[in-house]
Amino acid sequence: MPIHSDYCPIALGVEVLGDRWTPLVIRELMVGAEGFNEIHRGLPRMSRTLLAQRLRALERHGLISRAPAERGRPGRYTLTESGRSITPIIWALGQWAAEWIFDDPEDEDCDGLSLIWRLHQNAVAERLPFQRTLVHMILTGPGAAEAWLDVEQPAMTVCRDDPRQDTHLTVTANARQMHRWLLGRVPYRALLDTGHVEVHGPAPLARAFPTWFDTTSFAASLERAERRRAQAATATAAPATV
């Protein structure tokens, strides 16, 4: 039953989207997830039961549709016209947060497996190598994790279990710093210079690795936030004039 307190489109919109998880479910669909397990891998802290409930609610409200699947295969979820029309709002929410309230990750924010999954979601198809390339990702520090990126244009997949094949590239990195890089808070070159990333493998492949990913989604908003902080610090440090 409706729970909005007054006859207002904002109230109804909050009723549909105003819980912790629903906008994040839409985010996963926005970046290409379709199957239930795929969506859940992007939201590992959300229970599968709750995800099923949110998907049913979104379908009921007409924001997503579920395509029937072949026997023995999972159904596929896609955004409807109504769901696609709300994606600018979800992006705008992220841009606002990046500019005004986002900060460096705390220990509890660092989740290495989620980060590796985000790498795969941020892969730019046309930048990936044509020849199959296996990348061993080793993340250290809070959120430490290990997985493999199986790369061959136009796709990148994530393997949690050792594929028992020779890897072409090994990337050992601090999980916190890789989170910062992927969100556009720090350049990749700075991570190399500070030793937060070490790459072992053929030099051309090592140089190409960071170019496979789009790290610009929130970069402009984060840069505005940094400029504002720098200006505030300068103003505070400036001597008073009389």
C-alpha cells in the first residue's frame, strides 16, 4: 500500500526509490548486469532474499522487466523505458555525493573482490587486447583479495578460482589505493611511484593495463571538491588584514 504522506510526486518517488538498496540495484543494471547472480556480485552485502524482493518491487512499478529464460537458465533483467529514464537521476546523485560528501575509503569500505568486479564493469571494450590475456590481481591491506581477470576484446570476466593457466600479467596493489584510483581520486602513475602498485609481466602489457578502464565517471566532481577544499585551506591559512 502507498506510504507517502502527501499527494506529491517527490513523495511517491521516494516511496519507490527511497531505501538503501533500490538505487544500487538500478546502478548494477545501468552498468550492464542482467542476471540475478550478476546483480548480486555487484552488491555482495545485500542478501539474496532482499535482492529478490527489490527486483520484484521494481518489476511491479514498471522500472524493469524480466525476460523468460530457457529451461535451466536464469532469467534476465533489463531496464524498461521508465527505468532508463531514471538513470540520469541515479548518476546525478553520485555526482552530488562525489563533489560534496565523498572521501577516501575507510577500512570497512575496502572490499577487494568488489573492487575487482568494479574493474570488470569499468572495462572499455575497444581498449582491451585482442589476444586473450590473463591478469592475476592480488590486493593487499584492508579488503585483501585475489582473483583473475580473463581479458579478450570485447569482454572481460572475473575468475575467483585459479584458472590453472599461465598468467600474462600479475598486478599486486593496495586495495585502498586501487579504490581511490578507480574512482578518479589519484592517478595510476602516483600509485606506481609510491609502490602501491607493482606490475610484473611484459612491459607493453603492463603499460597498457590502466588504459583498459574508465576512471572518469566521477572525476570532474571530485576535482571540484578538491579545488574547494584547497581554496578553503588557503583562505584559512591566509593572515588577517587590518
